[in-house]
Amino acid sequence: MAAMKEAYGDYYLGIDVGSVSTNLVVINSTREVYHKEYLRTQGRPIPAVQAGLAQVYQKLPGIQIRGVGTTGSGRRLAAAIAGADIVKNEITSHAVAATHFCPDVQTVIEIGGQDSKIIILREGVVTDFAMNTVCAAGTGSFLDQQAARLGIPIAEFGEIALEAKNPVRIAGRCTVFAESDMIHKQQMGHSVPDILAGLCAAMVRNYLNNVAKGKEIRPTVLFQGGVAANRGMHKALEDELGYPVVVPPAFDVMGAVGAALLAKRHIEENGQETNFRGFGVSQAHYSAGSFECSHCANHCEIVKISMDGRLIASWGSRCGRWEQEEAYHSPIDHLQQLCYY
């Protein structure tokens, strides 16, 4: 049976649905991270959100959620499922979380499973940002692939890289060049730690030359996203920048933290009741569909979300013709069906 926490007071839920992971964070009334869940999206965001909600309830039975925020590429989908009070993009959510943990932050470096971004802040305000486009050479998925090819658990990647005596220089312009160069260095007899440290340095150069190109990186710098767990990448980043880089305590779920903080602010400022449907939605049946609107020459692709056979949300039209969300998100009373692990 999973460990449970006693939950008293008001809590706020943040949900971050990305291409690789779906993260849920619960914060308390003093804005502290009370609980977090990390799940693999695996191309199925609806079941991932439902599973995350079920896990939160199983570990925090009886918890009272006063507000819900969603973010990430699947934020609108998550909002429809859970009944969100506020929906925000990744840049805003990550920036809010960063300033929460480090008020004097001026640069946020975020590297996740398949994307990476840089956020420039000045006096707590986002002034510029950029995201990677089509290349995944500097992201976690590429590091996962190379660790698997070398037969190394990804959890040990960073520690092994720190053992390097003479890191080799690896071409990091793209995944194809980097992998070919790694194979060449192996055939030349370089040690695995030296190759891994060289790969970390190459990935950092790739990030700084592409994602961060033209951006003024000033300390304090926060390094977040799943890749921040890799100590080899952390060291390579500090070596390249020439000064310490901070990894916040919730580095792997910062988007969800930001969404929860924004939900708390929204509820308190507007004095309204939450739209949260309740944890019972983890047992509801959801379906997603789409169609092409022929009302005008735009031919917009409209997404429809149904719950237990009832349309609850639709979006995708430029003119707003098909934009729909339930005005009132009634809770689903299926909690008795939830089982404990």
C-alpha cells in the first residue's frame, strides 16, 4: 500500500502535460510543494492525466483541492479533463515557478525530454524567450538513446561523466554527427567517462549556440527540466558559463509547480470556487475526436472532447465558432471506485 500523507487545509493542483512526461504537483496554502507525481505520457495524455489524478488521491485521500492550473503542450486537454481554473503556456508557468524558488533569477535554462527552452527575466518579468525547433540533439531523449547504446542506465550517466579524466571533444551540432563522433571516439580507445563528459559538453554547446543564440545570459541562472538531474550536464553547463548554476528542488516538475501557483493566485484574486471536477474523473470515460470545419475557407481542424458520451469541450477554430467549454464543471462522484495500492 502506498504511503499516505495527512492533508489538512487548502491545496492547489498543477498539471503539466508534455510530449514525454505528465507531471502533477500539489502545493499547500503557504506555496510549498506538498506532493508531486511524474508519469510517462507515452502518446496517451488522457490516460496519463487520469492515472496521475488517481495516484494523487490514493496517496492524499480526503485532500481538498481549491484550485487547478494546467500547462504544457496538452494543457487544454488536461483542463477539459480535470476542470481547470486557469490555463497557461509553458513559458509563463516555468517563469513563475523559477521566481518562486529563486526571486533573483535572471535566466532559466530548461531542458526536457524532447524540447528545451530559455527564459530571460529581468526584475521578475519575462523579457525574452526561445525554444528549440526541430532538432532534439540537446534534449533528454538523445541522452537516453546514447546511454542505451552504451549499455548504461540513464540514472548513472551523469555520475559516470564526472569520472572523466580527459573529456573528448564531440561534435554536437546534431544527433547524427554526435552519435557518429561518439562511435569514432570509442573505436579510437577513449574511455566511456571521457566520452560521456564530452557528450555533455557538446550538448551544452548545442543548446547555447541554438536555443540561447543571441540571448544575454546573466546570473542567477536556474537549470531545470528532467535533464537537470544529470550531474554531468550540470557540470558542463557551469564549465561553459564560468559561474555556478542553481538546480531548484523541484527541477523536474517546474511547469506543474508554476501552474499550481498560478491557480492559487487566480482563485484568491477572484474569490471564486474551483472548477475542479474531483478525483472521480480518473474513472470517467473520455474520448477525443476531430473534424474539419467547412464553414469558411480556413478549414480549421476542430478538436472535440467528450466525457461519458457528453461533449465537454471543443477548440481549434480561428473565428471562435466551435470554442466551447462547460461553464460549470460538476464533480464526478466515482471515488468509491478508486482502489488503493
